[in-house]
Amino acid sequence: MPLSTAYSFSFNSQVFGGGTSPYQILSVDGLESIPVIRNQDDNRGYNDGMFTGRDFLGGRTISIIFNTFGSGINSAAENLNTIQASLLPQSSGTTPLYFLIPDGSNSEQFVNARVRAFRTTIDPNYTYGYITSQVEFFCADPRYYNSTLNTLSLTVGGGLGRVYNRIYNLVYLTGAPSYTTVTNTGRTATYPTITFNGPITNPIFGNVTQAKYIFLNGTFVDTDTCIIDLQNQLITLNGNPARNLMLNGSEWWSAQPGANSIFFFGSGIVAPPATASISWYNAFI
């Protein structure tokens, strides 16, 4: 259910914060901050100073302090038990933490997270139904995203020519690739997911803006479904791992902020047309 009230959050379908919620947010730390920086600086040996290396973002830790109150026939303690059941650690994977804060866009966003800590203070206020708790989420992916999924389609049909697998500054194509523009309105790179069906031989998905391309080897029939997960650098064919289909010269690419020119192509005769969809969330740091 989409969030509609400012300063509200949702995790595992449990909504807390905002409006008349029995869970009222006191503070949120780490959401509007730059995540930890991983740097490649190095010592200058027997000289003063450092060699300047590259900087990368590490994970993000979000800490939320909130109060729990009674509501209706439920006591504060009963409401605390309810939210505790939704804020449990998980051994693998992540869960979307949705939030709506008045940042100007007033649109729902999310970050992929897992619970790493939950603390509740037991004091006189606890006895009188005024319970203060703190939950910490760890986000290995520091980006947060608009919750609206963007999707575009590409279609390649008719007789196609030969594709040269060796890459120089350009990829030489004959025939008519299918082009589209992926527009990332966020502030940082996002990594789309590509899903395509045959019939097609040796498909290519390229980002002209970045001059990077992913070449796959093989012939795909119309009942095949192949998924390219650019975020996790995974490829599956009909649900099975298929990263071995990538040809030499392939490079994983992203959609940078702004407009990105993307194409879909292949070789052989394609009839009926081969179709692909590309889906992405606008990303922010």
C-alpha cells in the first residue's frame, strides 16, 4: 500500500510514523547523509602525504528512533510487539524500506535494507505507555530509489545482418537495431534489468552513451526468457544461471543521470519479432 503521510515508513508491510500512527518518529539518521566512503588512497612511503586514489561509496546505515503509544483497544506494549514482529533480522537478501519525507517531490521512495539492531528503553515512561525504541537498518546498496518502476520496450524484427564480436571504438552493425532512451531523473547511476525473448541469435544490448555493450552467444527461441540483471551482474536463461553466455569484450553498464541511448540487436532471421523490456528505478544518493 503506497504511503500517503509525510514522515511515514513501511517495512515488511508494517507502516510506522506519520498522521495518527501509534508509532511516531523522533529522528532519522543516515538517510539524507553521504554513505561511508571507501577510498584507495595510499601512503607516499618515506615522503609526507598520501597518493590520491579513487573514492567509492560503502554501505548505508539508517537509524530511526520512534515512540510507541497505545491505540484503540491495544496498549503500547501490544503495539510494540506488533512492530517488533516486522523488524526482525534476516539471514540473507534485503527488504525494501519505503519512506515518504517532505523533500520537495513528496513522492514515495525506498532503499533496500535489512534490520541489524532493535533497542527498546525500559523506564518509567514505558510503564505509562510511552515507549522509546531505536531500529537500525543496513543497506549494502547505498542508493535510494523512487518507488515507481519505469519500463520501456524494444522490438527487433525482419532480416538482420552480421554482428562483429570484436569491439574497437564502435560496434559495427548492419540492419536496424532497436533504440530507446532510458532517462534516469535521479542523481546517481541506476542499474536496469533487461528481459528478452527470442527468436534471436547473438543478441546485443548496448549503452551508446557509455560506449559499453553486452554480447550474448547463442540462439534463443520464442519460448526462451533471458534476464540480464545489471545491478547484480547476473544472467539467467529460463530461470537457470547463464552468465557463461557473455562473449569477450562485454562490459556491464549502468544508466547515468539524464538521458541514456540504449539499443537491442542481434543476427539471423527474426520472425516473429524478438522483444525486450528494460526496467529501472530513478536512483539517488
